[in-house]
Amino acid sequence: MSKKKMTYYPGCSSQGSGRHLDESIRAILPDLGVDIVDIDDWNCCGASVGNIGGGPLPNLALTGRNLAKAQEEGNQDIVTGCAACYLNTHGGNEKIKEDVKKRKQINEALAEADLSYDEDLDVHHVMEVIVNDIGMEKVEELSTNKLKGLKVAGWVGCQTVRPFAETETGGKYATYEDPTFLDEITEAVGAEVTDFAPKTNCCGGSVAVMKPEKTLHLMKTILDAAVESGADVVSTPCPLCQTNLEMYQDAINKEYGTDYNMPVVFPSQLIAVAMGKDKEKDAGLQRQTIRSQKLEDMAK
């Protein structure tokens, strides 16, 4: 069976707070039948810097440059693991495809760097690829180190499924309000799904970075539900969600008199551990702000 080939866009978080997402994605995809090659000399998608000034066109040009660089790798689909990168790259790509005027403007800007975007590439979230192209049967088959006894609260967050998950171009791999793919991954790796209601609740996103006091109550709601469900860990596909929910637990405890100490991991880390990958080199468990001893004890 031939492998699917995709161009990989790591995104800025892969170089810092989301390194364990990047490492675990790279560890599991080839074994699951997806070979990836990085976009050479990729740049920020605009999620971090694109809205500072200059209007929408400079932001779209950042995406256009990544698409042009991806085109150099061949006419193959693009995959990214970051929710914000997916929103900007997938959304920007669709705008460039659909709007002849925007496409002309972007190519005029790209021409200054001897680049152009002529192919109609497609952009996918890694969760979409795991659900639609790989499938849970393959994940379950390769999960030889079952995570039996680990209780997992599947928290999708808001950006991974909104607004593209239910669209044709978004692969229709999940629904907006009641996505099930995280629970399906949890079951495929042999762990236990907990009864966790706020699957798509927002953590406050980038507002938490600037004014965390405005968002602590949002994160507390998520933590309350995870603890009440009996979860050992929270699993989320979004690097900003993961960082926020771990990083601000001390502040939440101080503000509300709670004693949260809940590890927040990526589903790709759970898959890596279940596949018998190295817990540090492949799963990146040592990078957690709050370590999960239970999950680490299950790892190779």
C-alpha cells in the first residue's frame, strides 16, 4: 500500500510552546501511512503578527508566501497541526482560490520575492487527516501499547472545528458543537473516555496571553468539568489551548482557592505512546508544564 504524501507546515508554536505537538506529529504520521516534507523557509501564518497593522492584504500575503513555498515541494496537499495556522492557511487559501482579484494582488506581492502561487493546493488539519485519510482502525491496529486505565477528557477547543469542520473544503471530519474524533482517538489507543461536556469551550485564546485575568473563569469551567469527570489528563489538539490550560492553573488556584494540577496533552502524544514510541524523543512528555506520571509510566 503506497503512502500518502503531504507538505507539512509546522507553524510558529512548533518552535516553542508546541514543540511536543510537532514532535509527536512527526513521530506518528509516517507509521500511519503519511509521509511529510516541510515547507522550506516557511513563515508565520499571520495569527501572531498579521493583525498588528496594514489591513487584511499583508496577512493574506503571509499565507500566500507559505502556499507558494509549498508549491515548490510539488502539487500535494498541505497539513498542519496548529488550529490557528489551519484557520489562517486554509481560510486564506480558499480566499485566494475563489477571488481572482485577491489572487492577482497576492501574486503581485509574491513576485517581489520571485515567487508565485499557481496551483490549487488543499490545506488540512492533522486531525482531519487522521480521521478521513488514516482512520481509527489503523490507529487502533498500531496501538500495541494500549493505554488501559488512563482516563481522558477530550477538549477540542473552538478553533479546530470552527468554521471549517462541517464544510466540503474542511473535509467534514467533525461537527461544530459535538465533535467526537478526540473520543474516538482515545478509544483507539485503549484509554477511557470520560463524560466531559465542554468539548468546544473557548479558553480565552490569545486574550489570555495579554490579560489572563479576563479569561481565568473560562479555563476554570473546563478544569471543573475535567476533574468532575474523573479524568487523569485533558487531551486537546490546539497548542494555544494546551499552553493556556496548563500555564494558568496556578493563577486559577490563587484566584479561586482551587488546587488544580491537571496535565493537558495532545492526542498525537497519546497515539505516540500507544504506538510504543519513545516518551521523550517522540512523544515529548518531558515538555509538559504539568507532567502526567500515569501516562509517563505507560510509555516506553
